Amino acid sequence: MSKRKQKRGFRYHSKKVIGWLHLWLGLVAGIVVLISMLGAAVFVWEKELTNWYYSDLVYTKDVKTTTLPPSKLFAAVEAAYPGKKFTSMSGKNEPGKNWEFRSFKSAKKRGWTWTSGISYYYVVFVNPYTGQVVGHIDKKKDWITLSRFLHQNLLLKSSVGTQIVGAAALTMVFLALSGLVLWWPKNRKMLRQRLTIKWKARFKRVNWDIHSVGGFYTYLFLLFFAATGLTWSYKWWSNGIYRLLGNHPKKVFYRPTSPQLDNWERSNIIDLAFADAIRRQPKWKRISFRTPRAGRKKGVISASVYYDSSHSWWETSDQYYYHPETGKIHYSRPHDKKLLGEKWRNSNYSLHTGSIYGLPTKIIAFISALFFATLPVSGFLIWWGRKKKKKRKPIQKNGAKKPRSKRPVVKRVATTRNDE
């Protein structure tokens, strides 16, 4: 056998094996991908949906020139929700927007669902100008939040659901690469066919084109969203990216030892820390402010200040840590001083959800999620059509295929015109 024939045989058999793996792995992971991607398509618009659906909680018409200090806002929300512990506050530098306070407590006995592991999870909205507590969102029942965890862990407990979704994401990475091998044309003529969808053809052909041609145009997006999403499922994956970016995983988020606390209780010290954080970054757009829990022996007051920068492609934020008993800066981490791995990890959520560059990237994430959800469906229809086609082939008792009936040969006799 010549070397050329050996190469052709190897290519044929290897492509056949890849096709078999592509088919069955796609069928196995398909239901997970379908459910997860539908949840993702909804959660891409989390901000817009929340502002619309909960507009009476998010916005206020009572706008003033100055806001109340954090200590008074914390006191107001804790008075309205006795027994609940609030340690985080977040708000935007946008007039007419209420500020958010979060309170979370894990359940003592956890079941198999995501909600069973939560005793309560509230996001309370407070008017920053008057201190009025407007209301809250119960995250256990909020359909927008549930769409996120439908995507992230199928609404199962995190230790199980994230592993299932992670395995499906890894499978999708293989399916994207193997699909590219199966799609690859032999010549230029086939290349033209593989780049266009024949919308006027029969349903089978249109479905195949959508799966194949659409998969080719979106496979880079699939690899990107899978790569950014796997960080929530596997620690070894994020550690690998840190090393790829030139950083040791243990040194990416280095923080000094937190100061000792002697029966710490929240006071107006947090007002000094908050004022210092926004003074250091006057162009701030959003701030996330955290305080230690009462009774903690160690802790810091932390402020993550987000802002826009024309000099960076990453989501830019400065981190400041304050001593809870003095209000003085304990440690700071400006965006420019962060390691590359830290910049990536801080931006990964925005990259994965498509919110990092605003509406254009959100539209890309939304369309990609919807199309990824259709891939298992179109792939199943291709497999089902081939299966039905095989069943329709007539087979004789001895296993041989029934020969096609020959059409009777009609002899054409030449005739002459009889007009003489």
C-alpha cells in the first residue's frame, strides 16, 4: 500500500472516531448545556431586568445633594430587619439610585438544591439621602437570581451542580474543536458550501447547516465563554490561567495579616474609611463596602472602588483596607499595582457575562448563549434523522440489501414523416 493511501486511510478512520465521540458526547452533555445556556441568556440582562422589574426598589425620586454617612444607613437597615446581620453595602455614583445592603446566612442542614443551603439571603434597598428603608429582594425566590444559578449549578447544591456544569463545559470545548475538524472542507468548492446556510433547502439540510456553519462562526466564542466559566467549577483551571499569565496562584491575591480586634462593634469609624476611599478615587462609579462582623477577633474594613479607565482593557478597581478601630489605611491595592492574574480574575465575571464593554458585548453574550442552547437540539435532530433513515432501508431475511428494481427499457423507434 502506498504512503498516500495509508495517509488517506488514517485520516478517514481518525475522522470517523472523532465523529463518533462528537456525536455521543454531545448527546450526553446536551441536556445540561441546553438548560444552562437558557439560564445564561436570561442572566446576561441581570442589571437591566432588575432595574425594570424592581424599579420601585432600585430608584427614588427623593434626590438630594448629599448622602447620609454609612454608619446611619447601616443603623437604619438593621433597625428595619432585627436579627439579620448586614456587613456589606454597595452603591453607584448615580443620582436617584438607592443603595443595597446584603444579609446572608447558610442553612444548618443542606439538601441537594441550591436554595436548601440558604437560611436567608436578602438584598435591602435604602434611600441614601434620607435613610428610608424601601424594601428588599428575597434572593431565594428572585427569578433573575435563579436564572444565574440555573446556569451555574442547575439549581443544585454548589458542590454537585458546579461539577456537572463544569464537566459539560469541558465537553463543549472538545465538541468545538472536534466540530471544527469535522467541518473542515477538502477543497475550495466545499469551503463555499460550509460557509453559507441554504435557507431554501429542506428542513434537514437547513438544520445541518445551522449546526455546522453556525458552529464554525461561533466556536471561538464558545471557547472563550467556556474558559471564563470553568473558573467557578475547577480550582486547577484558574490556577492554570494564573500560571499562564506568569503568576504563582498563591501570590496573586496576597493580603497582609488582618489586625487584632478587641470586641469590635460598628461605629462612625466606617464613615472615615468610606470618605477616604472615594477621596482617593474621585472618578468612582461604584463602590462595594464591607465591615467585619460584630465579635470578630480579626478583620478589616474593605472598600472596592470601581471606575472607568481609558488606559486599561480590564475592569478597573482599587482595593483599600482600613483598620476597624482607627479608620487608618492598613493596606491598599490600586489597579495599576495588581498582578496580571489578579486583573484577569477581577474582570472574569464581567468577561463571562459580557458586561465588561457595555451593550455590544452583552448582545454578543446573549446571542451566543441562545445559539449554544440550540446546538444540542440541532445535533439531536441530525442524529435522529440518520437513525430513521437507516431503519427505512429495506433488508432481506438473509441480511442483504434489497436490490433496486430496474426500470423497463423503452426502445425508441425512429419515425419518418409520411407527408409525401
